[in-house]
Amino acid sequence: MIGIQNSTIITFDPAKVEENVDIVIDDGQIIDKGKDIIKNYPNCEVIVREKIVTTGIVCSHTHIYSALARGLNVKFKKMNDFVQILQNLWWVLDRGLDKEMVEVSAQVCAIEAILCGVTTLIDHHSSPNYIEGSLKTIKDSFEKIGIRSILCYETTDRNGFEKSELAILENESFANLIDEEKKKKKKNERLTEASIGAHAPFTLTDETLQKLSNICSKTNRGLHIHVSEDRFDPSYSRFNHEKDPIKRLDQFSLILDKSVIGHGVYLSEEEIDLINKNDAFLVHNSRSNMNNNVGYNNHLEKFKNIALGTDGINHDLIAELATSFFKHKDNGGKIPISQFLKMFSNGNIILNRYFSDLHFGQIEKGFVADLVIWDYKAPTYISPDNIASHLIFGFNSGFVNTVIINGKVVLKDRKFDFDLNDIFKNSKEQAIRLVEKMEKLI
């Protein structure tokens, strides 16, 4: 049993500030909360006092396979547009990945995420020459570090039908593995869930979409997919299938309440209505969109459900939140700052849909103890109507002091209870191997 004493609790949605509150945690959950209550729990170990506490942060769309991409010294072919960025960079890199690279990529991303206050990564993985068992490798690496996740494998036909069949099987096998784990573990012991992954409509045939639909239905999971990240995706869909990408996906019953749709920069009004009608989630990745020069999503205010992701840029969701807000303002957008706070928090709704027997997103009795403790010293009072302003203009990931995931302290005073040196030494060695393999594939 652990406790947090005399804290200031900030809740993102609905926005709320509570001062001088004790929190008691046991067996992965918050078991009590109130003023001066820790004295009622003589066996409670107080781990921190008089700091700001928030719920854990969810990164709702990322790619751990990009961890080794930073500073790659590879002579790539020329990239004139987004499709060539995929062809000449990412579809070369992912084919170079093997088990050792995937393993250390997951470890590095988990460590960096926790240092940023991120307690859950919703990952979308690709390693075409290491498909079978790849999700279990990521799961094991994540759980070793202590981070929560929802994992899937990126199904695509771009590498041939044999590879797409393996990808579908990997998604199904991993979902089954998670279901078997549910039978053996108590509900508050689980850190990992499964979704069903797919790259993007323009790399998927109708036959493969039907197979994905069958697996989603069979496993009771949702599809995690990129849609209309660039203008090419909808143009391709209309030319080759005579319908918008979301309408095509919906034809196969793939737009549902557990669906996670990355980007959606160029969705039509009809597609947005369909997403909203089916209660699916759009994940906005502002920094990645800027980096790839794909344009800006001018319809954010029309979506019912929006969460924030990084698309693998890194896992700093505070930076992502600030950039999303500033880019929206720069584009003449009118969404109020309070709605960006809701987007920041909405990943917890996705968690509640996947970990359906648990409760996330509040610091209340019975909720999962995924918490972040901050060193932020506010120069002005924090109130419900200015939480978003403090996050965007004041907070940064360097203020993260302690992180609790599933009731376990995984980061204390910005230190882990294991040595990072060997992991990052291995990461550098694997990055060198990756460069060598990529140069042979170019």
C-alpha cells in the first residue's frame, strides 16, 4: 500500500482542481481519497508529499518501430511527396527490423514515454521480416519497463499476400493470447490489450479488408488504421474503388466504437458524419503532419471523439498538446483551449473501451492507479477554467517527478529502479545494424 499526501489533484475531464488531498493506492487501484486520511492507514508508505497529481497520459497513436530512426545516416532515394517518404524511408526501415531491434525499440520508447508522464502507448507496429511473435516481443519489453499498452500489427498488402496473411494471423494470435491472459490474471494485474492493425486503405485489397473485419468481429476488437493522412489516400480510393476511404472501410463494418483512425486530414463531411455516427475515434498527430508536410486538418471541430498521438515523433504529449493548439491558432481555428484539454484526456476513453472491466481517467476510488506526479510550481493559481492554459504555457515533460502505473511506482524522482545504460548501449548497436541492413535494401 502506498500513499500520496497533501497533494493538489488536477483532473482533465471534467476539469477540476482539488487541494490538500491524500490518495491511498493498493492492489493497482485507488482505494481511498480525501483530506488527511492517510493516518487511517498505518501500513501505508507515503511516497511523495505536496505535489501536483494528474491521471496518466495516453499516447493514442504511435510507432515504436521508428525509435531507431533518429539521425539515420543513410543515403535515401529522393523524396518529393508523402508516398515517396513512405516508399524510400519507412518501408525500407521497417523491412530492416528484426527481433533484437524491435525489442530494444520497445524498451527505449517505454522509458522515454514514462519520463514524459505517458502511462499508456497505443502502438501500431510494422516489421515485415519479423511478423510472427513481434507483438509478444513488444508486450514483454513494455511490461518489463512497466508501461501499459494497446498493441496491433500493421496489416498491408504492399509486401505481398503471404505477408498480409501473416499479419492478420499475428493480430488474431495476439488477441487470443491476451484473452487467455485475462482468464489467468486478476483484472487489475493486466497491462496489455490488443487491437487489430492495418496500414491504410490504399495498401489494402477488399479481400484483406474482409479478413480484417472477420478478425475484429471474432476477437471483439477494433481496427487501428491510418486514413487520409495525405491527399493520395482518398484520391486512390475514389479512383480505384469509387468511394471515400471511410465509406469503403464501413462497407466491411470496420468503423465502430473501438476503431482508432490516425490522421484523417482529408476526410469528407460524409466520412466525418459516419465516424461520429459509429462513435469511432480520430487521433490527431499535429507534429507528424507538419513534419511530413501533408497539410492541416481543417475539420477538427466537427469530430465527436478526438484524442492526441505522436505518430512516433517521440512520446512527449505535453509538447504534442501545445503544438496542436498553436498550429490550430496559426491556421485560424476557433476551437477553445478547453477542448484541447479534452483531446489530451480522451485517450482514457479508448482505454475504458478496451480494458472494459477497469476504470481510467479519474482520481477516484475504484479507478486504476495510473498517475503522474509533477514538480510544476505554478506562478498563478490553478483553477478548472485555466488548467489547459497551465499545461500548454507552463508545463513540460521535465516537470514529471514520479510515475505510477497499475499502482506500481515505475519512476521515482525521475529515476528508474534499473540501469538504463545497457539498454541504450544496445539501442545504439542495433541502430548501426539497422543502417547496414537498410543500405542493402535501398
